[in-house]
Amino acid sequence: MSSTTNPSTHHTSTIGAIGAPSRRNTELALLVFAVVIPVFAYANVGLAINDQVPSGLLGYGLGLGLLAAVGHLVVRKFAPYADPLMLPLATLLNGLGLVLIWRLDQSPRLQQRAESLFGSFSPDAPKQLLYSALGIALFVVVLMLLKDHRILQRYTYISMAAAIVLLLLPLVPGLGANVNGAKIWISIGGFSIQPGEFAKIIIAVFFSGYLMVKRDALALASRRFMGLYLPRGRDLGPILTLWAVSLLILVFENDLGTSLLFFGMFVIMLYVATERTSWIVIGLLMSAGGAVVVSTFASQVKVRVTAWLDPFGCYETSGACEQIGQSIMSFGSGGVLGTGLGQGNSDLIGFAANSDFIFATVGEELGLAGVMAFLLLYGLIIERGIRTALAARDPFGKLFATGLSGAFALQIFVVAGGVMGLIPLTGMTMPFLASGGSSVIANWALVGILLRISDTARRPAPAPASNPDAEMTQVVRP
Amino acid sequence: MSELTLTVMRLGFLAVLWLFVIVAVQVIRSDLFGTRVTQRGSRRESGRPQQAARQQAAPPQQRQQASGGGRQRRGAPTKLVVSEGILTGTTVALQGQTITLGRAHDSTIVLDDDYASSRHARIYPDRDGQWIVEDLGSTNGTYLDRTRLTTPTPIPLGASIRIGKTVIELRK
């Protein structure tokens, strides 16, 4: 108030971040880099396996370059102030994922395995390139149609209903498909879709809209007990509901990943919205309790826990144990610098080697150095997401960006932890890297939404207008 | 392919991958360091001499009366800009709709401010297209320039409306 009540202090100053206006050229340079690296990797795989530069190099490089160019031009046009790093990082991961999938397509072991199981072998890399194109298309649609992320706030409760429907679809008889015990797919006309991947974005809308309205009640009404603010009994309603829903997912869909993702995302957003550490403590206790109870009763979850606790004890008898065991051996034989692209034996994992277990190929062929670089690439995407949340001005955008990056981070933790044997394996896929359409498409949409929020957040504030005090002093001047 | 070539390619690839990570981190640095201090007083005098001169000619009361006439149609505001407070930089296009301000979450501009009431004020166009600000019985009041509002008041272009820590303006 002082600046308007005291005319002598009209030399007020505003402090803002120094922003090169848009940084689109930085993004373009990084994108070129992000296309060149996978092309190099592709040539490397071909030279290692077949002693020649693969014939698809030009087509592949042009395909990836075209996708990156379309993404960049759309960002330039529709979100000129968006974060310069997210698009190149996602492009690089997507491109390297394509290379790794192509590398596993070249494996004679996996080709034989597919022929003996399904009668024929079809390479996954061309399909994945198509899915990536669809993902970029959805990214473009998000940036073009979603002019302002605050519009999504209007659909708070509709998105809750939509997310629940999506999560329950795999349980509908005739629509749901049971793949290795986990019922998280639906199949429509020959395509199998994992609705949970899309539900994670939609439910973030609901969580942010809901917590924005309720956060005062959840944060302020509490008693202090042993250094923690304990919420009132009735404020535990939402977290208990979410807990019950994620346990139901765990029991009926046999999928640890999805339930962990949704409950974890809610706890993260609850913590960010209320600044109360007690919610994290309560959330961890509830998820630990739920996990223990379910893992003793549900058979599919029990198998996974056994495979996690002692993969080599049941290596000969159980397929799940053999997979984990092979994955751990891949990481081990990779060492620090890896065996080199195309020269590892991660194809011994067999089933899901190029989807759930693709990170084991990174671990074997690029070693610890490569794994760390990949984790840092993911970490940078998450950092940009959180940074967007910090810069966003509206509480809905803040919570939404936090929720999306939190879900992304949790997914990476759950998958990487699963294949490394840190936590029981879950049926989730590494974003952008793993073979699978739903995952790559949904994650491109997620990046599109984060770019939209960051465009709004980083857009420079309009120049401060004339200060009425100063004008009046000028009027007084003779 | 010789062992040596493959080893060089393997290490080269890791180096390139890490180079990308390092370059990306360098880009982030520019977001972490450095702030810009804008001197609002001096900037206005140099940057907007015409506007300052025009407003110098018309004292505030005259501006308010004149704004209902021909001058308003020529220079009707098209957007509402938040110029101070945590929402600084937010703009809302003025398209003939009523804009509500307050802490209530269904307000057009949601003010996260202890000094704002849940339904604090509204800004709406009258029949002539003149924008009016009206205080909706707020606890701490709405200020147009430095006068507390008691009745619905027309908003002159560039005048600041203050609610708690937030200042908004209408711009062309």
C-alpha cells in the first residue's frame, strides 16, 4: 500500500526474472542435437550387429526429425514462451526408445521366441514410430485447442467420473484383456489400449480442482500431536476414499503400478496443497499397510513379491522370477560403461524385454553411465515440470503441473525400481522409452499440457502502466 | 567391425549423451540465476511520454466525466491487466462479460489474499459500454486510485483498482 499512499515513493521497482524472451532458438538447437544422438545410436547398433550402417538410417532419421520439427513449429506458433527443454528431452528419450526397440527386434532369440509362441514375428520399431507420430499429433492438438489450462478447472468433477470409468473399463467383460494376470488393458478392434495411462492425466485435473477448493479446510483444521499436525477425522474422507479405490484396483486388476501411481499422486498433491508433512506420513503408512495386506491375499501380487524378495531362489520354477533375475544380471554385466549398443544379452529376458524391461537393455549396453544419463534426462523433465509449477501464477496451474510431474516421477521410480529389484515389479512402462502405444501417446499429451502451463507462466508480464501518484505530482507542477 | 571401432563408438555415444545432459543443465542455469529490477518511475517517463502528457492535461475528475463520451469509444479498454500482487501479469479479455473478483473459487479472478473478501468486487459494462467497478460489500474495501469506492464508479483508462495486495488496470 505504501507506494500509493505516500507520493514520495513513486520510484517503486518490480523484480522479475531475466528471461530471454522466448528461448525458442535454444530449443531448436537442442532439438537438432536430440535427433542426431538417436541417429548415431542407430548407426552404432547396425555396425555392431550386422557390420554395416543400417539401410533404414535415412528414413528413420528423417522420420524422427520430421516429428521434432512439427513439434517445434507448433510450440513456436502456439506456445512461444514455453519451456525450452521439455520438447528436446522428450524427443531424445523417444528417439532412443525407438533405437532400443529396433535393437531388440534384431535379436534372433526374441524372433524365435515370437515365432514359436505366436507363429510369426513382427518388428515393434515401425509400430512404435507410428505411435510416436500419433503422440506428436496429440501433442499438437493439445497445444492448439487448449488455449488456457484454467479451462480444465471447469471439468473438475466430470474428470473424476471420466477417470474412474477409464480405470474400471478393463474390468468390463468382453472389453478387458487379461495379459499375464494384470487386467489393465482393453482391446477394441485388434488394438489394445491401456486406459490407466490416460486416466493419470485426467485424474490430475480432478485432484487439482478439488484440492484448490478444499486445501484450506485440509490444512488449517488440525491438532498438533508429537510435532505433526493431525487432521480431523472427517478431513480424512478424501484420502481414505482414494486409498480404497487404489486397493480395489490392486485387488481386481492385479496391478500394483496403477494403484501406487494414483495414490502416490494424490498424496503428493495433498502435501503440496496443504504444506502439511502429516499427509505424507499418513499416506506412507496407509500404502504400506494396504500393500502388506493385499500381497498376502492376492495371488498375482504374491508372485511378484516372491520374485522381488528372492529372484534366484525361484529362478528355475517361476517365469516372473526368471525375468527379474535376467534383468538384474543384465544390469550387472553392463558394469560401469556397458557392453556397447547391440552387444548385450538383455534379450534373454524374453517376454516384455522391449516394454516393461527396456531399462535393463540400457543397463547392460550403456552401463551405469548410460543409466545415470537416462535417469537425469527424466529428472530434467520432472525438474522443468516442478519449475513450471513454481512459476505458474494460479493455484490450479500450480497443482496441475505438480500433479503431472509427480505422476511422471512416480512412474519412473516404480518402473526403474521394479527392473532393478528395488521394489516389486509392476506392470508399468518407462515413459517414451518402452514399446507401447498408450504410454507414448499419453506422455506426449502430458508434455503438451506442461508446455501450455509453462507458456502461461513464463510469458513476460506486460510493462507496468503509469502510476497514478506520479501523474498527480506532474499535474501539480507549474 | 573391429573391436577398437566399437569401443570408440560405445564411449563416444556415452560422451555425447552426457554432453546433452550438460548442455540441458546449462540452459536451466539461466532460469536459476539473475533477476531484473525495473525502475518503474524512470521507465515510464522515458517510455510513455505521450500518455503521460495526455493525462497531464486532464485532471482525474475531468477524465472520469469525459470517459463516458466520445473519448471512451475511441479508446475503449480491451483487456484487464493485473499489475501488482501474486497474480501479476494475468490478463483477462474484456468482451462485455461481468468480471468478478474475490476469494471464491468461481470468481473470474480468484484472489488468494487475506485482505480480499470471497465476493469482493465486480467489473461490468453499462449500456454505453463504459466499464464500471462496484464494491460488493467487502470488508477491506476496493480502491480506485486512492479513493475507497462507495458506489459503482466508471473506470478511467489506466486507473488502478486496488484490492488488498492486488492492483488491476484496464488497458487498450
